[in-house]
Amino acid sequence: MQDQDIISVTTEIVGDIALVCVDNPPVNALSVHVRRGIQDAVAEINAAQSAKVIVLYAAGRTFIAGADITEFGKPPMPPALPDLLNEMEQSKIPVVCVLHGTALGGGLEVALASHARVGIKGLRIGLPEVLIGLLPGAGGTQRVPRLAGIPVALDMSLSGRQVAAKEALGMGLLDALEDGEPRDVALRAGQDALDGKIKTRRTDLIDTTPDDAALEEARKMVARKFPNLVSPQRCIEAIAASTGPISEGLKIERKAFMDCLDTPQRAGLIHAFFGERAVANIPEKKATPRDINAVGVIGGGTMGSGIATSALMSGLSVTLVEVKEDALERGIATITKNLEGGVKRGKLSADQRDQMLAQLTGATDLAALSDVDLVIEAVFEQMEIKKEIFTKLDAVCKKGAILASNTSYLDINEIAAQTSRPEDVIGLHFFSPAHIMKLLEIVVGEKTAPEVVASGFALAKRLKKIGVRAGVCDGFIGNRILGHYSKTASYLVLDGATPQQVDDALEAFGFAMGPHKVGDLAGLDIGWMTRKRKAATRSAEERYAGAVADRICENGWYGRKTGRGYYVYDEGDMHPNPEVAKIIDEERAEAGVTPRSFTDEEIVDRYMTAMISEAARVVEDGIALRPVDVDVVFLSGYGFPRFRGGPLHYADTIGAKELVRRIETYAKEDAHYWQVPEILRKMAETGKSFDDINKGG
Ligand code: T1G
């Protein structure tokens, strides 16, 4: 059956009320058959004069959640949504829209083109198009300003935030707020419209109040916050046109929308949207997760207290274990501070904070974990300490308890082998700050049971995180790749660039922060310890990348926490550390390097090619299930610019042939570091892309 032949819109006449129901699970997206269904229904009711009011509502868990994103980039199928909505707006028989769940993007635009809007409690509305590289493309930039004013239109369409029903009512985007099942509310709303309790009117006939100040402020904000993005600026342009005739405004909106549709940013952001959903598609998805209500966290340091905070915020009870009372108190104090921060940011109420803290227990003995469903070990990154803890956990934890390690690099199989129940051992790798960062790398050992993996993913969903499945290797997906490409940043500095130039070039590319600033933020001592841990196994052929960083650390400069690292941090001011420039000169002389200049483009090309190379090997080795899993790891855990879709989505914009050419060129300088991954060579020969691999090709 062709898409366009699907019946997803039905009409029911009840007295003078025509109930038009959209039913296109899972989120009633405006697929072609939905658009045609609405168009036909409105036309038929008007032609037959079979009712005095039309009420549009939806079945299922939500009203229309937007245009069908899967149709973007494909040949357009009529009717285009803007045309359908202009027609609907002209309907002689008034159209009332009843909204529930999440009325987003094109879904909200359907309601805006209707003649009255009734929300059902729990409703959230929004214009999230900028989050996928677009702007409202079916009248949102023209009708929101008419109903609610330019500032509201700017706020909603530039933030993409979801607005709760009460606030929407206050904004003038809803005419009434009801409670009940959609069909029942639809019937009542129809009657209220017939009785004149709900006023119906055409939005296009309302004038927009000019507000140049708000537009100017928005232009400045967007230039500052989204320097790389196209659609926010175009969105402001369209909203600015809403003070003129709607037909002109709609033309400007359409042009801006079609231009943005063609941008690589749109492709990158939509890849990210679907990628974050695709990573849940794991071999173990049919397994039944175990119930997790009580969690034990071992270690009250930055990671342990962050993990405990995240668990408490999702309604779990937590037992925090530390070796000594004072360390335990510090851990509990950090958790309390984290929750307090949530209250300050309006993420939770003071009552909720108190309820969460009431779910927290402290202990200095592992025996306190005898009855928990899950233990997450977050102690010092040393194998011996972890092995000792897992041996003890094996003795005290109940049967069926899941034993997890938050290790960032170490071998989960080696840790699991310490226990009599390796099938219950898994890696749950959180990212700092653990109560904020979205990513959770779920590291599956060779003996980890499918239901334990499924439990890891269920936990990620409960913690409102994005779980990504990773195999066991040093550093799993993210840190293994980071370990490789971060060397490029060091080689660039040894060969002639400055740390600041490297950071600036990568920030212009879209990273929130360059690698040297990230090092200073995370603490340079962490990398130093990793280099020391790996010194014994480092290949003699490898060009050592850590010389400058080691010297900085030997001075006791670990970055922000010591007031200096690559940069000096002084009362809110930050500037390059002049001592580092001296160290770099000395290390270049020591290595016999004649420094040369690099363009910003060269810096980005080398850095990204190194990242892509190791990412390709991670897919080749099966550590990541698909290329998109690597993309989601970097988008949600490593600050990779979202509009570029992730390292391997970005790689497809370069092409395997060009990547192989680059690596072979760079290999003339360092054949040990620059090696062409076999998977990339094959892709260059076959013309395959990483996205083909995502699709199973
Ligand atoms: N199109 C196609 N598929 C969609 C979709 C959409 N708009 N929204 C969700 N899905 C799929 C999703 O991939 C998943 O599939 C399933 O539905 C459940 O989603 C002209 C141009 C609505 C808040 O940006 O924010 O309108 O993985 O897992 O957590 O101006 O989905 O099961 O195969 O996310 O309950 C604007 C996007 C479009 C909203 C529900 N709308 N969606 O969240 O479920 S652009 C959006 C969401 C537009 C107009 C423009 C969320 C949700 P699968 P889910 P959820």
C-alpha cells in the first residue's frame, strides 16, 4: 500500500458538529496521507454543509507532533502543509482544534490556522524546528505574532522550548483549557463554539503589533549564541515580515524554509535527532530489564556524587558508600549542592529536593549494599582497587543485583572475572557532571547477560540520558577515539601552531570549547596519569605527544583548578599562559622541530581526520554497533557541534576517497600515527558511506 493510500483521518458527524480525527501513530506526524486526509475532510464538510463547526483532534498519546521528518529531503508530495493550512483558514465552516500531549511544529501550525484552540491539561506546545536546522514553515512565523505578539514568536521559535498549557493560555495561543479524553473534549468544544462560549476567528485577519526592539535584540542574541547556524537568523527575518500582509510574510517564510531545508546543518541536526533514537536499537532489546529501585554508589567524589544525584533526581533511592565518615560527608555535601543547583535553575522545587535527599543514605561499609538492585562503583581509576571492590561486592550483594563500574577506560571483563557472577557485571560510564551530561556509555562484557544490558538501557531512559552500547576495549568508544585525535592537537602545537590557534580554529568549526581549554577544565592531571599508565605499553615507533603537557603538569599546573594550565585563569579573565609558550619552544628545540605555520582549515582537517580514522576503526572492531552510535557518543558526551551531526556523519560530507588521500598525505610525516583504516579504504573503493553502513548496507 502506497503511503498516500493510508487512511489516517476519519470524519464523524454528531449533530451539527463534524469531528475530524487524525490517527497516525506513534506521534501523528503530518505524513502525506494525513495532509490529504485533513484536506479532503474539510473540503467535503464544506461542500456538503454537513456541519456547522469542524473540530479537529487526534487519537493516541499526542496531537500532531509536527511535519513528518522522514519526508524531508525526499521529493515533495502535495498538498504542501502551508497550502493546506491556508485553505483550512479560509474554511467557511469554522474549525476548532483540540490539542493534547505535545503539539509541536507543523502540529501547532495546524492549530494556529484554525479558528479557535482548546488545550487538554498536560498539553505542551512548541516550535522546535530550529532544533533540526529549520524554522516554522507553515505559517508559524506569521500566525504566532498575530495571536501572541512578536516577543512570544521569537522566544518559542528561537528556543524550540516546549510551553506548558497554562502559559500558552496566558500567551493567547489557546482559547480554553479542558480536562478529559480528546474525543469527549472535542465534542464539548464543538458545542461551546456553536453556543458562542468559544469565539472563533481567522488568525490571518489579526494585525501584528510591531516590535523592532525585540527583533533587534533577537538578532544580537542569535549572532552571539548561534554564530554557525543559518535557520535562527532566517526565522527572525520571517517574523519581522509578520507586520505586513500575511501573503507576503508567508512567501518570505517559505523561501527561508526551503533555503534551510537544503543546508547540511538540517541534515546534520536531523541525523542527530533520529540517531539519538536509533542507538536504542540493540541486539538485547527483546530481553526483559530487571527492576531497579534501590541503587548503591561507591565513591563520593565528583563522579560518584554526580551519579548519586542523577539517580535521586529520577526517583531512585541511593546508598552512598565511602571509606571514611569525612569523605562520606563530603560526598553528601556535593550531592546536596548539586540538588540545590537544580532548585536554583528551576529544574526542581525545594520540596522535591528534600524528598530526594530523604531517599539518600550514607554508609562506610559495603555490607550496606546487601539489598540493593544495582551497584555503581565510581572509585579511583585503578584496576587493583576496582578488583578488590568487586570481589567484596560478589560476597555481599543479593542474587540478581547488577554490579556496574563507572570506569572510563579499564577492562570490564577483567573486573567481571573477579566475581562468581560475570553475567551480572556491566560498565556504566557516566560523563562529568554526571547529573547533567546526557551520555551513558553502556559497556557490555563478553559474559554480560542480555537482561543486564537491557537494564542498563532502561536505567538510561529513567535517568533521562542517552544510552549507547559499547564493547570492551581501552576507553570504549569515546575515550578511545579521544585518546587518538587529542594527539593531533599536541602534534599541531609541537609542529608550529599555538594552543590558542588550535582552540580558536576548532571553536570556529563549532566545538563549544577547544581541546586545550577542555583539558584545563577537566584537569590536566587526568591525562597525565593516563600517559603514565600507558608509558609501559607505548610503541617505540609512536611520536610522543605528551611532552608539553607533562612539563605543564610537572609545574603543578593542572588547569582551572590550579588557576593555570594552557591558560591563566585570573578573576574571570582567561589568557594564554606565557610560560607554556617557553615550554613549547624548548620541546620543539629538544625534538629538533622547525616550527611551521598552519591555516585554521589545516588544523580542522587534521584534527577531524584523526577523529574519523579512529572512529572508523571503532566501528570496524565492532566496539560501536553502527557509525551513528559513534556520532551520538560525541554529540551527547564530547561537545561535538550538533549541526555537523557527529564525526562520521561529517565524514560522509568529505567522502572516503578524500579522507584516504588526506591520511596518505599526512602519513608521509608520520606513518605510524596516520594509517588508513581498512574499512575506510574499502568504502573509498566501493563508494559506500557511513550512512550506508547505518542502514545495514
Ligand atoms: N516525524 C517523523 N517521526 C517522528 C517525528 C516526526 N516529526 N517525531 C517523532 N517521530 C518518531 C521517532 O523517531 C520515534 O520513532 C517515534 O516517533 C517516537 O518518538 C512545517 C517543518 C514528539 C516529543 O521536531 O520531539 O513540523 O524510534 O521516541 O520521547 O513547520 O518525538 O520509535 O522508530 O521521540 O515520547 C517539528 C519531534 C517537525 C518534534 C515524542 N516537530 N519529535 O517524544 O518519543 S518540523 C518536531 C519529538 C515541522 C513545520 C516543520 C518527540 C516527541 P522510533 P520519541 P517521545
